[in-house]
Amino acid sequence: MLSGRSLRTALGARNIIATVINSMLFFFGFGVVLHGVLTANGIRFGQFFPPAIVVLTMGFVAMGSAFALATDRTGGLLTRCRSLPIRSSAVIAGRLVADAAQAVGYLVVLIAAGLVFGFRFERGPLYALAFLALAVLFGVALAVAVAPLGLRAAKPQAVGSILFMLILPSVYLSAAFVPVTSFPGWLQTVVRASPFTAEVQALRALSTGGLSLRPVLYASAWIAGLLVVGGLLATRAWRREGKEIR
């Protein structure tokens, strides 16, 4: 029931149209600005740029997930769920199923747009599937990591504002849009440690021939860590709110 409701909301006509429009704006907006700069520095724009937009978009999926949780909380839906004979994990799980479906929808549009810029899966279909799986898992892991904020925030609008100020700068302070070496020396350590850097480098390794697969292991470790820590904090936030209601 919860998954179905969340899926209907995430995959409604309005959200699908917004997905297409936003994806196109990201691609062509950033593409116009960065194409010349990256190409002039010997970087294959068609392979380098699309994974960056994928990572940024997965961040927006997580933001939308936390906003939806906060909306359900303030609207009383989560309180009603507590009176039903269901496990607490089913509430968040239902939300995450919808997030995964939305992430897949975004990816379809983003990859189609990437083909226009020359993006290709140079390693074959198995690596392409791994690319898609790793991207979706990253979006879900981010959603789990920010779920505690959605479960505790007083206003949904506050969730959106806070996460926008956290996620967007985090993507910019990563190897998403420029190589790590383009940053000042004192910032490169921070950039290398970013989960967004790990993810975007893993996606590039899966899509571009000749790159090492070591980044995939690093990104997988980040995903596992976000899922475990975020899951524990989300469970704690859910239980704490339940005690406050009683």
C-alpha cells in the first residue's frame, strides 16, 4: 500500500514532465558552459559530463525523498501508519521503492540526453547494467542518509532548503564537473574524500573503456556506509517521534 501510494506520486504525469524538463535543463545548461572548457583541457566531454549530471540528479532524488517524508509527517500520514499492524521499516521501505523507481526514470532521460553529447557505454551491456544499478543504489543510499531529517523536520520547506544548501555545494566540491587536480591543493583531499567524487568516478569507470574498476569498489563502500548509518539514524528518528506522540 505504502509503496503503491509513493509510486503513484513519484510517477505521476506532473512529476514525469518535471523530470524530463529538469534533466534537459541540467544537460544543456551545464553542457553549454562546460563543453569548451573541458574539451580545451583534453577531456572527452561526451564521456566525462553525463555521469556528473547523473550524480547531481541522484542528489535531487534524495532531496525529494526527504521532502516527501516531511510532508507525510506533518500531514499526519506517518502518525496513522503507526496505528496499522505494519512494521516501521515498511514506511521507509515504501518511500525508497518510489525513490528507486524515480531514479530509474531520471536515468532513462539522462542517458538519452547523454547520447546527444556522444556518451556511450564503451564496455558493453553488462557494464551498462552495472552503471544503472550503481547510480540507482547511490540515489537510494543518499535518500536513506537524509531520511532522518525528513522524519524530524518541523516543516517540509525547511528540509528542502537545508538539503539544497548541503547537497549542491557537495556536488560542486567533487570531481563531478572538473578533475580533482583542478582544485587548489588544500582542497583536493576534501574533494577526493567526497562520496560524490567516488560515485562519479565509478560511473565513468563503468562507462568508459580503459579505466580502472577500483573506483567502483570505493563507491560501493560509500553506498554501504550511507545505507547502514542512514538506516540506523532513520530508525532512531522514527522511534523517537513515536515516543513523543505517546
